[in-house]
Amino acid sequence: MLNFHIYPTDNLRKDQLKDAQGLAQQTSVENQRLRDEIHHLTIITQAMWELLREKTGTTDEDLRKKITEVEFEKAKAYTSSTSKCKNCSRPVSVKSKTCVFCGEKIEHKEIFPL
């Protein structure tokens, strides 16, 4: 006959395993929900683009230019006029503390005092 002794550390490991499995399951469900939402938004965006193109005669090149403009404006919104990269002297994102152009991570106290 076999005798097994389960020590408290074994129970702790089992609890940790159950917690990790539960978290993994939740993450998987959330990941799938986000994928479904992205797919739905992609369809909506495609439909809106096709309507706009049909109704106004806007071209793919017009869309590309507008996307570039919007991306640039968005990047400007996340930068401060006083925050310059020490590497390339271009704007630094206040949010990510990263140069928008060269990708250099900036940790200078004079740029980011907090």
C-alpha cells in the first residue's frame, strides 16, 4: 500500500497552479473578445471607406495622406515642445518617454522631472 504525505507547500503549489490556470483562461477569453472586436471594427472601417470613396471620389492616395496627417498630429499631441531627444533633437513622447523618431528611451531629469 502506498502512503503519500502532502505537505503544506504542495497545497500551496496546487493553489498557485489553479490560480495560474484560471488567469490563463481569463486572458484567453479576453484575447478572443478583443480579436472579435478588432475584426468587427475592421469591417466597419472598410464599409465606411467604401462609402466615402463611392460618394466623394476620394482616392486611396488621399486616404494615405490623411492617415499620415492624423498620425503626425497624434504624435504631436503626445509630445511637449520643450521635450527634445538628446540623440536626434526631435520631439520626445511625454507618455512613453521615447523619441518619436529614433526610438531612443529618454530618462533625462531635465526633460522628465517627475
